[in-house]
Amino acid sequence: MATEDSPVWNRRYYETIGRHEPGGRFSGKCPFFHAYSLTSHKTYGEEASRCILECILQRRIRHLIVVPQKVWYGENPDSHGMRLDVYLDEEDGELFDLEPDNNSEAKDIAALPRRVRFYHARIDSGSLAAGEDYSALRNVAVIFIVTYDPFRRSRMVYTIKNGCVEEPGLPYEDGARTVFLYTKGTEGNPPEELRLLMQYMEDSTSENAKSERLKRLHEMVVGVKSDREVGLAYMKWFEIEKRIRDESKVESIMELLEDYGQIPEELKKRLREQRNLDTLRKWHKLAAHAKSIEEFETLISESSERVEA
């Protein structure tokens, strides 16, 4: 399986680097992509992350330790792991997880609350040292920036915190909160700078950099554009996610089939060229039930014939 550091991945990234156009616009029209990609940059990452957080939270953010692609592995092969897009540790302050999300499939939106619950649990489990009192547990904010409306209320900001059902006004501060930012939201009264940030995330032009923070953010976007080391960042992040999911599924199918012998090169090629995730999911189930490689080939051929019919 190709990894993010392998030559084939790097070649794909560089092939998709956005081109700079007059006026500070980047081609590709990937919402909030160019500004967000800065958070992983070796030079601008900490400053860009602080700039974005200060626009969102409307407070001064202290020095940040930036950990892009933070990974927690499962405790054993049967346990679910987790990868955070940008994990931020504020000096003497909060822990943040910044998550851009463009996956608007209904089933994924419905699972968002449970996904967030899992993220909080894993972050908490890694932030309390052995022997420490629970009062030392850090405050954690998981922040999703999304191009779809997760709750269909047209709000730009949805802030989620735990509370008491019977007594909604009862103070219950456990230090955990989740913020969903819908870039196209119109309802509510978000701070003006946050509204401008969402506008800039949607269309990262110099014209949309309307505050001092956003002007600085745009300077960084323009400045980093020619840096080949961030070729990865200029690939649409949702394409990265899709390719990772596709290739992971293909790898899982081949691992199942290898139990029955050597996989023909023609079959490997067919698997790797398949880019429909639903089809790969079906093939994965067929591979799990097939008793041989030949039976699997027959099953996927029959499946394809039924679709075409």
C-alpha cells in the first residue's frame, strides 16, 4: 500500500498542486483548503494555527505545539485507532483538534456525534498522567470546519457541551466542548471576524482577507504556495482521504485473498483501479465469504454484470 511518504504519493501530490492566479486566487476551488493546509507547514504552522483559533475563539492563544496527523493506535489489533488532522497543545491552556470535513454523506453526518465522542475519549486518555488527579484533566475543544450543515439549522456556529437533561441551567463544566463551524451558515450572531474567516475559508482570495489576522493568513498562503515540501497540502484534502480509504480497502481485500495463494497480477490491477468505495466495500464482503481466489473473481464478475444489467 502506498503511504504518504512514498514516491507514488508524493508524485500524485505534486501533480495536483494548485496554480496561482492573478489577484491571489488559487485554482481548484477547494473550500477552506489553502488556509487550513498551512497548519501543517514547518514554518507557518504554529502562527497559522494560532491565527485561525483566535478568529474562532475570540481570545488570545498562547504558544502552540502543532502535531499534524496525530495518531492513536488501538490497544490491540481489534481496537479502533484514530487519526486527528491537526492536534494543537496550547502552553498552559487547552488542547485542540482541528478537523476539516467535506464528507456530506447522510450516514457519516448521522455518526458525527459518536465520532466526536470517540475523539474526546482518546484525547482525554492521553492527557492525564499516571497518578494525576482528575482535576488535572485538560480542557479539550474539538473543532470541525465543514462545508455542509450538520444539523440543518443554517447556523454558522454549533457549540456542543455536556449538561443535565432535567436541569438545563445546572452548571456542569467537564472541560469538553465541540464546535461545528458551517462555512455557509447564515443564522445566529457569530463574531464578525469569525464570519469573515468562514468567508475566506470558502474563497481564499486577497479580497476576502478583510481583517488584519486574515491579511496575515493570506500572506502565508501566498508565501507557502511555491514550497514543494507542502505539495501534499495543495492536494485537495478530501481527495487524500478518499484515496487513503480506497487503498486501505484494496489492501484489506488482498490480505483476505492471500490466504488462498498468490493473487494474479491482472486481479491486483483490477482491484487497484477500482475507485468506487461502495464497490470496494461489496468486494471486501465477497472476499470474506469466498473460498478461493477463483470464486472471488467469479463473484465480482457476476456482481458487475448485475450492475450493468
